[in-house]
Amino acid sequence: MPELDQKKTAEAVRCFFKKEYPIALRIAGKNYNSLRSPVMDGMPSATIQDKDRDKAIVKHADATLLIDNVKRAVQMVNEFDDTSGQILLKAYADRKSATQIAMDIGYSASRVSQLQQNALCQFADYFEFLTRIDLHVWCSREITG
């Protein structure tokens, strides 16, 4: 079985949170706090006024499902390892840097970076379980002979 490249897997998850996740948030009409427990704001949702309404509705539903699965994967990480879950929430819901997270939880920034790499790999595991979207990067083995 190939070995997990933790550094590249963590980078793939960071890339997901930097590029794909914000797009899903915009499509679903949500914000970064969607990773946290839901809060009712009492405001009505905007309706889609588009001649291709069915396509827009499906796109919105897919984005909402993706966001829900991201939230559930973060919750699963948190249930398994509270520190990893808190690091993910602070990094991706609160959008804090490693230095800010370090001040919040009492670790050095370098230790938080190590813990965050581990948390991102845990996220990749749970996210794949929930969605079948694989963010893992595996070490390649060269065959000689």
C-alpha cells in the first residue's frame, strides 16, 4: 500500500479550502461561518431569477451539499481530536493565521503548523468517506529492476 504524503495532502486540502470551498459558499449563498453551528438570521433567502432555473437550482443544491459535507468532516475531526478540530475551525471558519491560532491555543506557530498539517490529513480522510472526493496525495514508489 502506498504511503501518504502528508505535506502534499495538507497542501491539496488547503487548495480546496482556498479555491473550491469559497466558490461553493458563494453559490450556496453562505459564508465561512457555515462551518460552525447554524444560526438563524430571520432573513428570507434570495430566489434565483434565471431562465435556466433548473440548472441553477441543481448547482445551488450541489454547493449546499458540499458545504454540509465539509462541515460534517470538520465535526468528525473535532470528535476524534479536539485540538485538530479547533485548528480547522479557527483556520477556515474564523480565517486566522497559524500565528493567531497559536496565540489562541497556547502553542508555538511552528507547532500549530505541524498540528494543522495533521488536521488537514484527517479532514481529507473524513471528507473522502463522506463524498468520495479524494484529496489525498500518495508517495510514488519507483520500481527498479
